[in-house]
Amino acid sequence: MKKKKRVCCILCALMVFFIVPSGIYASSDAAVKQEYSSISPRWTGVAQVEPKLFVSGETVNPYIVVKVDTDKVTKVTFVGELQKKVNGQWTTIKTWDVSKRVTSINVKFDESYKMQTGFEYTYVTTVKAYNGTKLLDTINVEGPVKSL
């Protein structure tokens, strides 16, 4: 019995000695910096874009929130089109070209349009962020598809 306990303890000690340290190691800060030095943000002045499409009754409401760095972005433009699916094809039924001055971290495009029921709707928009007249970001946005 004592022999079995001793063998079991030796095997456990060997397992801890050989298995656990193989996954634990230290790396220098230089190695970490070198490995991750090529990571860069997706956009320069925009942190996030949230496209939504609300439908209610006969109303379609494309809604986009753009979260910006207010130290970098002074203006955001929304150029796009509302689309309706007719006979399996997307057809443009409304267009917009809206410019918004940045006054807070959230810049919103929020428009409502009265539409026909019985169809699917979506939108495509190009969002551009500017610092003065300098273009910082161009982001193509596709809204979700919703039925009315």
C-alpha cells in the first residue's frame, strides 16, 4: 500500500514538473511590442458605426449613430439611399446627402419616410468624417433588411 502511494506521489510530481511549466513562460517587453506593433485602429476619427432600421405602420426609419473622437472630427456626412425589394431586385426609392456638425461624441442620421407595406426595405450609406476640410474616414454602411 505504501509502495502504491509512493509511486502515485512520484508520478504526480513528475506530471506537475513536466506538464505545467511547458505552458508558462516569460517574454520580454520588446518581443511583445514587436509582435503587436502593426496593430492600428480601423478608422482615424470614428470609433464605431451603428446602423439600424426601424419600421412601424407605414414608416421606415433609417437610423445611424456614428461615435467620433471630438478632438479629431468636426463634421460627418451621410450620403445614401433607401431601397425597396421589388421582384427580387433592390430599387432605390429615396436618396439623401446630409451633413452634420459634430457637437458631441454621437453623430446621428435619423430620418423617417412613409412607404408601402408588403415590401422589404434596407439602405446603403457612405459615412465620411472630416476635420475641417480634411477627409479622415470613409465608411460604407449597409442597414439591416426589414419588412413593412
